[in-house]
Amino acid sequence: MAIVSRRDRRVIAWQSYRGAAFQTSDYITAIRFSAVTIAHIYFFKKII
């Protein structure tokens, strides 16, 4: 297995999320992931 950097892992996670968003079976997971992402963006903006 190749060593995957943290940035690459984030890109892979984002791509898999984008794919999951178009699958009804993973609809709840996509909503949960986007909610967490929005919360993180809001949190970091509040700090900065």
C-alpha cells in the first residue's frame, strides 16, 4: 500500500463524499458529512 499524505486523504474523502451525495443509500451520510464540514468552516472563521 502506498503512503497517503493527510492532504491526499482529504481529497479522497471529498471525492468519495461527492460520489456518495449522488447515491440515495448514502444520502444521510452525505448530509451528515456536509453538516460537519459547514460546522468546521464556521468554527474556523469564528477563530480567524
